[in-house]
Amino acid sequence: MNIPFIKLFKPLTFVLFLGFGQTIFSQTAIPDDTSSVDAMVNAMYNVISGPAGQRDWKRFKNLFTPDAKMGAVVKTKQGKEVFRSFTPDDYIKNNDPYFLKNAFIEKELHREMFSFGRIVQVFTTYEFESGAEKERGINSLQLVRSGDRWWIVSLIWQEESPENPLPKEFLPK
């Protein structure tokens, strides 16, 4: 779904993703990105991936509700796992300088989805590469359909580690 921001806790931890009516959300929808859960997940991966250079942050922000939250479970320098929360704007502020100078490619390996009415929970297993660094983990997204489009309400992730390997049910079959 954070390189410089998360570097405070572990080098290259990850760079990485509620509607009460259409009038609450005044952002212009990009129909191809917001028309389905599949399109939303694909857009999330697409917008942060690429060679060194500028990302389409307007497109990125368009995926999220105005009050959306993001976060990651990271290891501190002392080896303690902690949760860090931030907004999509914080993510952009803290990662734009890294993306401008570094290639970052994140791709989906597997997806599990649970839905009820207009709410969806997605666990999407990812793999990313940036320079010599290659890591895997799981993004957890909570989405809501409000009006005629989907929105990401929350995006949190955790990288795989020797102590916490990816479960088989979240790996490609």
C-alpha cells in the first residue's frame, strides 16, 4: 500500500492500501480506478510502482476517503514490533523524495477477499523490489462503496520476517 518514513525503524521496511453519502466525498473519481475492488487494488499497486521519478499522487489520493488511515507494523531499532499510523498525505510527504530517486516495483502475488453488502476486506500478498532489496508481506485494505464508486478507508501492512513467515493460505496456489 514508506521508505524514508519507515527507515527510522528498519531499512527499507516498506514503501509501500467511510462513506455517508456521495456529497461527503468531493474528489473527482477516475472511473477505471474506482469502479470495482479489483480496479482499486490494481490502481494502488500501479500508482506506487515504477522507475525512479514522480508518482501520480493525485491518482493515489483519489483512491482514499478524505479521512482514510494508513499504517504499518514495523520493527524498531531495538527489534520490537510496533504499529505506526499515518495518513495518505503523510505517506506522500515521506515517500516522494525516495521515489524520485529510486525505482520501486510492488506486485500482487495473491488475494483473499471478504465482502458484505458495500464493505470489503482485502488481504493482498505483495512482493516489492527496490534496488537490491526484495521483500514480501501482506496489505490489508478495507473498502466501502459509496455512491457510484469504491473508496479505501484503511490500508495497513506488515512485511514477512523469519519470525513471521507468510501463511500458505496467503501465497499463490
